[in-house]
Amino acid sequence: MTGADRTSGADEAGRRRIEVSISIRTILLVAVAVAVVGAWALSSVGNVLLLIFVSVFNLAVLSPVVAAMERRLGWSRGRCATVLVLGMRALRHHARPGPGHR
């Protein structure tokens, strides 16, 4: 008997038949868990897509303003963008009525 014959004989003798049974309750529980995680993932992706859309829109709207500031003031693009965003933030804060105003 060769080494290959001994190996194949051992494999046949060592094999066992295994049966796995899964109840309907377990299948439904897993399906519900997958559905909940899937719904959560879709809602998270929706928030990220909205954030990306708003960011691209702001870039498209504010880029010409930053370019004009670069030409007029001679500052770097980063400095112009920072001043523009801080200025917009200050205007928003100033325009918001404080407590006690109608």
C-alpha cells in the first residue's frame, strides 16, 4: 500500500455526516436583524450624501467669491476662504435675534 492509498482510506473512514437544522424562528430573527442594520446603514448613507451635496454646492457658490478676493486683496486662497467663512459666521451670529426678542 502506498502513502496515497493510506491517506485516502483514512479520509473515508474519518468522514462523518453532519446535519444542521435551523428553525424558522432563527431565520426570521436573523432577517429582522439584517433589515434593521440595513435600514440604519441606508439612513446613515443618506446623511453623508446630503453633507457631500451641501459641501459641493457651497464650493460652487463660494469659489468665485474667493477668487475675486484673491485678485483684489492679493491674499492666498486659504486666507481668503478663512476670512469669508468667518465673516459669514459673524453675520449669521449677528443677524440671529437674542433671547427676549420677538
